[in-house]
Amino acid sequence: MKRILQINGRNYALDLPAKTTLLAAIRDYIGLVGTKEGCGTGECGACTVLMDQQPVNACLMLAAQAEGKDILTIEGLSQDGNLDPIQQAFIDTGAVQCGYCIPGMIMTGKGLLLTNPHPSIAQIKEAIAGNLCRCTGYYQIVAAIAKASQAR
Amino acid sequence: MKDFQLFSPTELEEALDLLTRHCGQMRILAGGTDLLIRMRDGQVQPETVLDLTRISALHFLRQDSNAIEIGPLITHTEVLCSPLLNQETPLLVQACRTIGGWQIRNRGTIGGNLCNASPAGDAVPPLYVLAAECTLASRRGRRVLPIQAFFHGPGQTVLAPDELLVGIQFPSPQPTPLQFFEKIGQRKALAISKVNMAFLGWTDQEGRFQKVRIALGAVAPTVVRAVRTEDYLVGKRPTADVIQAASDMIETEVQPIGDIRSTEQYRREVSGELLRLGLAKCQKEEHG
């Protein structure tokens, strides 16, 4: 069935089977592969995107449920070739090891800063509780989000 | 995942028509945080799926005179952010805060938590002690059930194949009583409860309990009330001795099983400990 998805400010008209998850639509049909699949069951947060500015697991939604919503993926963060302050903060803080969890971490962090521009360390930790990093580099990730909150 | 036919009505009547027409063949989808996992691994392979998320008549939160009404599509995040629920029912807010991670709370709904009927569902014990009622609707009409009558057993509710949960309502618990929700899981976030507990206790001028309701999850096939322990607490002040005796009593009152998440003995001891912990915290808040 034809679905129209608004991703990173652009409309995509796609012919999708009903079972298509939002994650599959983003990766397999649109080809934006920055959003990762980890567990596929909502435990790891690697597939986090923002829907109407709220972080959601793209693996646990049907693409059809995202119709009419504003979806932001990691590819939509930079503007005119300039990194978003949170992306720059992850680089500056050395928060990336293998990198697989990072798009999800950044999108959750971005969602947090959109709702709460100056979060405490405890609030940052609570926000990213649904994002797993198996390199266990949480310390730098928390530091990066805190740094990004000061950048604006 | 096997493909299916998807219906996304915007009107409740349309949804009820669809359920009647596809009686028994249709799976109901809201936040998707449970159903899509089970469809992905093939446990559930529906021919048709009814997506409720576009039905605005199921998405409301309001206070009418003394009753609070929650629409089944209200998400856990919306519970956390509600000034009304923070004021009136902090225990429900505490429970929803412990569910999943942020992403799950943004999608998972109160109605879904009830309809999945997991014995460990975290929103359920608070609704038990709040004496919530569930409104079910079908083409045949509406019926209202006390929450304990909504559940049959693990994963089973009394919803008929053509019925939808359309509202959850409970009396506002004023004057503000002692209340708490406590939970033990493998870790703080994203953990299914080994034991969870909701407590609501009204006290008199002297601080004696006049009425007490305690509900526990994951210690029986459905959420259960600890009636014996409730009765024991009535007429007593929550002194250290009383709390100790009540905790000992609840350990013998619950009838948990051992399973993949913990042993029977562990669940008993944790039940007592959660009561002790919750009451101690309430005392501390009261006396600053």
C-alpha cells in the first residue's frame, strides 16, 4: 500500500507491505542506514529516531503508524554540512568507540535536549537508560550530552 | 514477519465494526511494544491487525467531579507528565516511570499494559489499589468491570473477541493518603518486575490507618491484593514494630511461583522488603 512518510523534512511516497516497520522503511526502502538495528525487540535503542521530537524505537512501530508524523533520523541532524552541536560534542568528548549504538544515543540525547535544554547528569542517565552500549563507554556518552547542553 | 491486512480507523464505531466483522481473527495494535515483538518471532501471526492509534476518542485524560478517567491510548510518558496524576496518584506515576526505557514509555500505553495481562505489568497494581474500573465496548453495548474482574490469568482478559477496552476510571483518592509503588527487577530500566507492589493507605488524625489497600504483581497468575496484611494494618500506626510485623505477614500471605526471573522464596522475602521499604520512605517524607 502507498504510504507517505516525512523523514528529515522530506516526503517519501513508498509502496510498503503492511508489516513494514518504520526501521525497515527508513533503512531498506529509503536507504538511510545511519539508524541501526540491534536487538529488534526494543531493548537496545540502536534504532532510536525522533517522532514529533520524541524518541521512539523504530523497530517497534509499523511504518503506517508514522504516517503524518515528523520523523528525524541521524542523517537529518546536520544543517548545510555543519554538524549539530550534539554530534560535535560526541566527537570532542571521544564518546564513540565501535559506534554502533551512537546514532541511537545521539537521537535520544537530542530528544532530551529538545524537551529539557539543561538536564542534570541524573536526567541524562535516565534518558539513555533504553540505549545500550556494549563497549560500555557510558561515561563519555553522558559527558558528551552534558557538553552539548552547554553549547547553546 | 508474515504480512497481514492493516486497518487504521479514526472512529471508535468503525473499529468496533471491524472487530465484529473479523471476529476472533484480528489482533489489536496500540503502542506495539509487546505485539510487534511477538509477531516478529512468529509467536503471533494474525491475518488482520487493527491499529488503534488514530482513534482520538481513546486518547484522553480527565477529571469529572471526583473521578479520574484515563483513555487506553494514554502513554506511560503522558502519565508521567500529567500534573493531575502527579498530584492525585503519585503511585501510578512512579509505576509508569519504571516501565521500559524512555522510547518504550513514549509508545507503550496504559490500555496495552492492561490488555497484555502480564502478571508483572507495572501499571496494574496501582490501578488495583485505586479501585479502578474498566469500560469495555462492543457493537453489543458497553459494560463496566472492576479491574480484578478484567483479568482471567497470565495473558488472559475477559475481553470478548469483538470487544475493546475504551476507558479506565477510578475515584480520586483524596484526602491524599499514604501511597507508593515499589518494584524489584534485574536492573532499573527495561526490566520485567520480579515483584512489584502498590500501596494506598488512609490515616486518621492520630496517624492510624483507617483503610489500607495493597496489591502485588508477579507473585500470582494475576495481580493480587494482600487482604490479611491490609486488615492487620487497619487501626495501627506505622511504627517500626508494626511495619516489621506487616512485612513478615505479607511474606507468608503471598503465594508466588519460582520461574526464570526468581525463586519462590526470593519473591516472598522481596514482598516483605518492598512493604518495609515503601512504608519507611513514606514515614521519612512525612516527618521530613
